[in-house]
Amino acid sequence: MSAARAVLARELALALRSGGGAGLGLAFFVTAVLLVPFGVGPDPDRLSTVAAGTLWVAALLAALLSLDRLFQADAEDGTLDQLALAPLPLEALVALKATGHWLTTGLPLVIAAPVLGVTLSLPPGATPWLVAGLALGTPALSFLGAVGAAITVGIRRGGLLLSILVLPLYVPTLIFGARAATATDPWPALLLTGGVTLLVLAGAPFAAAAALRVNLR
Amino acid sequence: MGLRVDALSCARGGRLVLRDLAFAVPDGQVAILRGPNGAGKSTLLRALAGLLPHGGVVEIDGQPADRDARSELVAYAGHLDAVKPQLTVAENVGFWARLLGGDRGPAIAAFGLDRIADRPAHLLSAGQRRRLGLARLLLAPRRIWLLDEPTVALDADAMLALLHAVRDHAAAGGTAVIATHGPIGVPADIRIELSAEAAHAAEAASDPFLAGSWA
């Protein structure tokens, strides 16, 4: 357990130090969402119909922003070799790093979303459901992204390839998550969002660890 | 008992670099690995560490070395020092101490890092970064050390510290395989010579075009 805590604490420290990119995802999220009223126009009715979808799409892109460095920085400075030899399974390492990514990128989005919802005239009744959907759905974004990051770890400028690989996999979370904030009965969509996340949490560490092993060669 | 290697072969990028390599390093002995650039020294060390898939047998204490055995018994120091530039020297060592076990104080002191312990690692010179990478060896005791050109960028004091570390390690019954070009100051109990010709021959034999089997 102390090894797991050490990895998670290091992930958080690295993300919060300069160049770590923890604030970057949040800043991108806020900027992207605030651009929408300029494009769609200030009409509250029109904005409120696209509010939930806009927030969700912006959240997907913001989560993707710092994912390409998830394993690449460690691979470049030799840390990944040492971690692969450490008495901690690679699957656990992946899960810890993805958790660190969610804590520094996904969680700030969940917290910022209600404020940004106001600027997009999101109906007040929908705000709790949007937040609940984001809270349940964003862990899946980090863990699916970890698989993509593990596959592209050896590729220079793999960030673009990563987005092409990962964004299609985000579609179920996007559909159910956005639906939870707009449907008259949000429960089924919300539960399905959680279900997708559970499936991803169970499978992604193994897929990402397998990809890392191939890339270590 | 120590480390025993038999019929080891290893391919990189589809080409065979090592073929039918066999040697043994008993407990308490130091093997020096020599060979020109491209002879496969780093490949051999990475294969021994379990970072590269390989054919043949690698045994530690008579047992085939699986991942668990290697993570408990093997320490590897490669060309890259696994230093995080954003963290300070003490934080870098502290992370590995918590992950691998062991106490960071003696490891920092042994390589003369105590005076720069609070400095961010991105300000370190190449030699200081290498010392920081080598300090990881002293954290948790690992029986088998695999060192890939550990003396690169080290000054005389750090070379001496490394020499002491390797001697103490061998005296405590550990084994070390050290790839190096220059004199390292450690008496070599065993010499392993890799030649560029052997690497080339292995490559040719593994390539159906070069071996002429398609002619």
C-alpha cells in the first residue's frame, strides 16, 4: 500500500508543479465553454438547449489535453523502466496514474461545471444531474485515455493519434452523460453512465498494462 | 548460486542481436561486460532485467527468473537516470525509497547528494543526475545489480563512491554485471566480451535473405 500511495502522491505533486498540466485542462474547459455563446449567440433559449452537450464535449476535449504525457514523460526519462521493475504490478501503476489524472483534471471539471452551466443558461433543475453525470463519467475518460496513452507512448507527437484512438471510445459516456442532464427521467441515463465507467475501470488497467509491456521492448 | 545465463538470445527490431550467450556470475562476484558500440551490451542488461523478451534461460539461485523474482532481486541502472526534473533531489530519492523500500538518508549521503538535497533536479548537472540515479541502488538491497555504463559523467569522487558501493555489495554476497568502456576500478572476477562480429553474425543468421536460405 505504501508503494501505491507513493505513486499517487508523486503523480499529484508532478501535476501540480510547473509544467504538470493540472490547471491546463480546467483552463481549456472554461475557455472552450465561454466561446460557445459567441458562436451560438446570446439567446438564453437557444443556449440552454445546447448547454449540456457543450459542457460534455468540452469536458472530453479537456480530459484529452494532458493525457498524451501520462506515460510519455516517464518513458522518456527512464522512470517507466524502473517502475516496470518495481514490486508493483503494471496494472496497479496504470490505475494509480489514471486516478491521479482524474483527480487533477476530471475532478476540477466537475466542480467548475455548475458555474459554467449558469453562463450557458443551463436550466437550474438540470445542474445537479449534469454534475452527477460528469462525476460518474469523467473517471471513464481518464481510464480510457490511459489505454490510448499506453498505446502511443513510443510515438513522437502521439497526441493527435491518441485523440483519434480515444475520442470514439468516449461516445457511450458522452451520450449517456449528456442525456442524464437533458432527459425528463435522468435516472436510466445516469445509471448507464456509471455502468460504462465501471466497465472501463475494470478493463482499462489490463489493456493499458499490456500496451505498455509491448512498448517497453 | 548467483546468476546463470544459458543459450540466451535476444532480438531487437526483428533482428537477432544476442545469440547463444552463456555465462554465470556466482554470489559475491562482479562481471564486467565489454564490447564495442552496438555489440548488444545494453540489450543484454535489459534482457537480464526482464525489460526485453528473450530466448534461453536466466536463472537466479537456480530458479528461472520470473517477474516477481526479478522485482525482488534485481536492480537495474540504465542510460536514463529516471530523475523527475520538477522534484527536488530529496523528493526523487524519497519517492523511490517509498516504492522500493529502504531509507533515503544513507543513499543520499553515499553519493554526496546531501549538499544539493533541496535543489530541484532540473538544475542538476549530468554527473549529479547520474549520482542521483545510482543512489537508487543503495535504497533497498537487491542481490543482482545490472549497471549500464554507470561511470558516464561521474567525477573522481563519485567514481570512488560507486567503487565502494560495488565492493560493499559484492562483499555482502551480491553480484553485479557492469557494462563499461573505460576502467571502472572494480576488480573484475568475470569478463564477458561481446563482439560486433558476433552481433552481426547473429543478425545474418536470423535473416533469411542474408543467410542465403532463400537463394
